[in-house]
Amino acid sequence: MIEIKQLTKKYTDKVAVDNLTLDIHSGVVTGFLGPNGAGKSTTMRMILGLIDPTKGYVFIDKKPYCKLDNPINKIGALIDADAVNPRFSARQHLTFMATAANLSKARVEEMIFLTGLEKAGDKPIKEYSFGMRQRLGIAGALIGDPDTIILDEPFNGLDVDGIKWLRKLTMDLALRGKAVLVSSHLMGEVQEIAGRVIVLARGQLIADMDMKEMNQRSLSGYVQVKTNRAQELRRALESKGADVISNGKDDIQVRNMEIKKIGEIAFVNNIPLYELSKYQPTLEQLYTELTKGREDYSSNNTKKKREEK
Amino acid sequence: MISQIKAEWKKLMFMNFTKIYLLILMISSLLLGITFSLTTNMTQGRALNELPNIDVITANLLGIDVGAIMLLVFTAIIISSEFSTKFIHVVLAVTPQRGKVFFAKLAAFGIFSTCVSLIITSLTFSCGQFILYINGRDMVSLADGNIIRLLAGCMAMPIFYCLITVCFTFLFRNSALSITCSLGIMILPAFISWFDEKIQMVLLPLLPRAALHSLSGISELGTESISIIRSTISLLIWLSTLYMFALWNFKRKDII
């Protein structure tokens, strides 16, 4: 398990990660979300010891990464698919990793097969597409059969088959009891695979909860109700603490109340219902809701700055 | 540690660039050695047949200087590219102990430069012997202690400059700066020789060139001549000082 406590990274001009405390659990895919400059990559690099925290720590099985006996068996990471020697082939890249980590050569071939790089295994990496580099990065992350897998934007550059393959792979890894941390801007992909979501904005932890809890807490989620006595039902629901918005003569949107309870209140008040349906927000809507106004880099900000000038 | 050194060695040997560059390095050393020995009437004011046998060999061995320069350029390019391509992320993900990574790199380049140095020393020496032979002169004997000392000293030079370049590249993470510093140390004695003899007497013996020339037995008497023990200690001090600075910097700075 990865334990992150009060992790902070300050640079002269900004705080990249601010007092971050969280655990990364086994057996679940955790989506790691946040706008550009939120501190996701900095956090991932601090987990791997590439960046020293200004304050706080990251422990993997109660030790910092650099103190682990066989680190590649604990954490496998894809931080940057371009972090390769372009003159090497995929087989050479993985052989280097296997040699340094004392792994068998057979493991190299297994990873090449797993990531579908058999045909390109001996070509120089400089001839690879970005998607192929992503596959190689994933092969490198998995070569030590680690307990925790960290993937930074792994869906970037993958084709439809690649996305399906990675989706299945991450879910299989979680089913095998491994902790999988996936950062991505493709909310749809994270929604498909993640059981838990961590959201960062401006270096701070905005949300750390499972998907079910996140859906419930969201303002974007509501229950759509259709009745010919909308005003009467509205009063009844509001008296029980629900937030209700009229959406036309016979339609209302209800927030902060379970669908079952709405049905019961309507029943008790003898109000006929023609529609009672739960509207689930997409992860993208939830993400937008949570990070609104906390982006470091957005097209609006740029526009505003231009206007200020 | 052995597995890290093995991995670093494999990394060097994987690349076609290494093989091509090595071939060019060897040919250049050999050709420039021949050029130096055939142009002594211009460089030393004496024709080849007026020179003692040992000087003919020494002129050929100057080709090793070219090999040393090419080797340090190669070292800086290869190591700095790990930082510029971010391949160092992969290296540190597998071996997060930065001291281990640095030492493995130093060991791999130490072995590599020893092999290269042995080859170019053998080539340039053999070429010198061949020139003596075709001019109908006696070849020098390897049983002669002075010749062995000369060859050993010449062989030490590419190894030393390669190792300090490893340190400079870890210190600066930049090939241009590392090459400049290594070359700077190599040619510093030429600048110092512009100064007064008193200053030369103080500074020249402290520089690696004095140690390397003294090891080879070709040092200029008075200004740079030091004993073999002092020479060895001087080279070790240079190397260990740079090693410590580079290690401190490599451990201290973030890898972004």
C-alpha cells in the first residue's frame, strides 16, 4: 500500500502539491484527476523519488521508494512514454530493465507479447508511434509484476483496440489485488474503469472517494419527476429537506433526496407520478463541478489575461 | 551492484552508434598517430630518420590524445542524452538509489574506456613499430621498462578523461558544458605555460597532465615532473573530488 502524508512540493513561484494526504488501496483502479498543473505528475514523481518533497513523505510498505529492496516488484510506473532512448528497440529497453532488476529474459518476451509489440520488438523506438511508446511504457511498468501500478495518461495516443485492451488490463490487474493508479484527462475512460477517484486542483486534494459516493455527492445528479401536481409535490419534498427546481409545468428536478424516498412521499400524498428517473452525472460533469475556478491553465484564463493586458 | 553495471554495459553495447563511433575513434587515432610521426620535421624540426626510436613511437602515441578527446565527447553525449530524453526516469525507477546508479555508470564507462584505451594504445604502438620496421630501423622492445611505463601512462589518459567526463556530465546534465570542462582541464597547462615560470612551477604539477606525463615518463623536467606515487595520488584526488561533487549534485537535484 502507498501511504502519502502531508506531501508538499513548493517551488519559488508556486506550490505544486499542497499538504496532500491519501492512501492508494489494493484491488481497485483509482482515477487520479485534475486540471493541467494540478500536481498529479509531481505527486507521481514524488512517489518514485524523482522529486524530493519539501515536506511530508511517501511510504511504500512503510519505506520510502529508494529504500525498497526490489522497488520494481513494488511499483511499476509509466510516467512519460517519451522517457526512452530512441536508439533502443523495445526488446533492448526491456532487457535493460530486466538486467538491472535481476529479472529473467523470459519476462521481457512475456511483456512484449502482453503489450502486442511482437512485430515491432526489434525496431528502434524512434520509429514508434506514440501509442506504441505507451504500450512499451506499460510493458516497462509491468515487467516486475509490481503490487502497485502507476500510469500517467496511459490512454493518450492509443487507438480504439488499444483503449479496450488497456481498460481490460487495468481492471484485470485490480481483480488480481493490485493497486492501480491511473491519471487521465479522458473522463469517460476513467469512469469505465475506476472504482475510486482522487481529484486534485492547484496541488490540493479536492475529492478522494469511491465512484458511488462521488455520484451521490454531486450537484449534477438529480431525480427527474413528472407529475400533474408538480407544485404540490414540490412543497411536500421541500418540507422533507429536498432541493427542488421546476423544469416546466409538470417536471421537477429533485436533489439531496434518494429516489426511493421521493416515491414514498408521492405515495403518502396520493400524488400520481408519470416519471421517476435518476439522472447520473458523467465523471466529466463531476470533475468540472469539483475543479471549477481552480484551473491554472484554461482558455478562459488566457482570454482574461489578454483582456487585462 | 553487479546487475546495475551489467545493465549499463548492455546499454552501451546495444547501440549501433557506439560501434560506429568506436570504429571512427580507432581509425582517427591511428591516422593521426601516423600523421604526427610523418610530420616531425615540421612539428619537431627533425625528420623521422633523425629521431630516436622512442620518439617515433611517442609521436605515434599522440594519436591516443585524439582518441581520448573523442572518447570524452562520446561519454558526455551518451550520458547527457539520458537526461535530455528522460530515460533517467526509467533508470531510477528500476534503481532508485542514485549513488548506485552513478557508481554503476562510472564502473561501466571505466571498463569501456579501459578496453578502448587498450585497443588504441596497441594500434598506435604497433603502427609506430611498423614505421620503424619499414624504415629499416630496430623496433623497440616491450621488455624495456621505459616502454612499458610509456604505454601504461598513455593508456591511463583516455580512462582518466572519460571518468572525469562521467562526473562532469552528472554534475551539469549537459554535454556541451561537460565537454568544455573536460577539455578545459586537458588544455589548461597550455594556458598556464603563458605565465611566469614561478607560477608554472606551482600550478602545473597540480594538474592531471603533469600526473599523466609523469606516469608515462615523458614529463618536462622542472615544471611538471612528479613521482609515480604523487602522480597516482593526484589523479585519484582529481577523480574523487569530482565524483563527490557530482554525486552530491545528482542526489540533491530533482529529476524533472
